[in-house]
Amino acid sequence: MTAELKSTTQGRTMVLTISNPEFRNAFAPEIYAAGVEALIAADSNPEVRSVVLVGEGSTFCAGGNLQRILDNRSKPREVQQRSVDGLHSWIEAIRSFPKPVIAAVEGAAAGAGFSLALACDFIVSADDAVFVMAYSNVALSPDGGATWSLAQAMPRQLATEILMCGERLGAARLQALGVVNRVTPKGAALQEALALAERLNQRAPNAIASVKELLNDASTKALHQHLTAERDHFVDNVHHANAAIGIGAFLSKQPPRYP
């Protein structure tokens, strides 16, 4: 059984399913490449308004395949480097993708699986799901943007605890820390993620894309620069056809319908 990323659609939402059940949906290079390709396809398809990431069966993603990583120790360093670069290409594709990406987490999100969830715009989690930055437990350091994501999301001391101690974290604690958006009963994360996706699908895609871009850039710009970017996005969106639809619908007390 080979690792793969399955792509389906539900309405205007693309559902990407990490499928490697023999290894609890552990990653493989072919999954990274498929993830980038899927987002490129979704970006160019106006019928797709959002993406949901989910793991096949009862586990979101166990992270890297430790046996493959161990085998790579006997190979040139470039082999492992290419593998990490593949993961990072997918992470960057998620962050630069102009449409919302939602992680629906059941079971465990471990190591790079946790990193992947953090790269998404929203995390919907089952109440019994477990998140763990397992890297330090096996003498490794993080990849997949984990240090960047956690440093953006919380104080340094909390990020340090999560990354260095490698402890299992429940959905409730991560929700309290502002990392998990919504907690659902076991088995309901995907349906809740799809419901959230549909709410987002009903909003103007250009406005959603502006929010994501502005949030991505906020930590790297001085306030004056960021205010200029906000102004430019606002003016662009005022002159977008969707503004007439949205404002008109609000004034007439009707739900907007964006093309």
C-alpha cells in the first residue's frame, strides 16, 4: 500500500485526504508533491473556494516516517534535504494559497503532522485528538514551519515548552491557547470543517484573499508599511465587482451571492 494524497470535492470545497494508513498517515515525498499540485489546481479553479485537509481513518497524520528517516542516515545528506524541501514547498503553498485551508484533525497530529495543521488557516479538532511536537523525543529538531507558526501564535515560553518538552497536548488546551479554532465530538471534525468551509465559501473570494495576505505579511512589516498595504487592499476591493454585490445586499437586508 503506497502513500498518497486523495483529492475529492464537496460542493465548492476541495477535500485533500492524507492516505498512508499502514503508517498512521505518515508523510512521504509523493504526498508533498501531490499537495502542491492540488493547490495549484485549486487556485486556478474558480469553482473551488476552500480546501479541507484530513487524514484517512482515525488519524490525521503521524508526521515523518521514522524508518525512512533512519534509512536516510546512510545516504547522502541531500536525500533528506530534498525530502524536507518537499514538505516545505507544500507548507509555503498553503500559506501563499489565496483561499482558506482548514485542517480537520481526528486522532493524532504528530511532528510534521502538527506542523501541517499549524500551517492551515483554521484547525477544527475532535475533542479527543492529540497534538504533539514529537521531534525532541527522537533527538530531532522541527520542520514544516513549526517554530515559525508557534512563535507567531503564542509567547516564546509557551512555544519553547511545546517544542522542547514534546508533551502530548489535547484539543481543549490548544483551543485555550488560541491555536485550535473549534472542538467537536470524536468523529465530527470533518463535518464541522466542511460546514466552516461552506460559510467561508459564501464570502467574497477577493476579500478573503486580502485578509490572508495581510495576515501573512503582518509580522514582517512596520505599522506604516502595513497600513499602506491595508489601504491598497481596501481600495482594490472597493472597486471590485463583489463590493457592489456585498454592500447592496447588506443595504437591502438580503444575503449576498458572489459569482
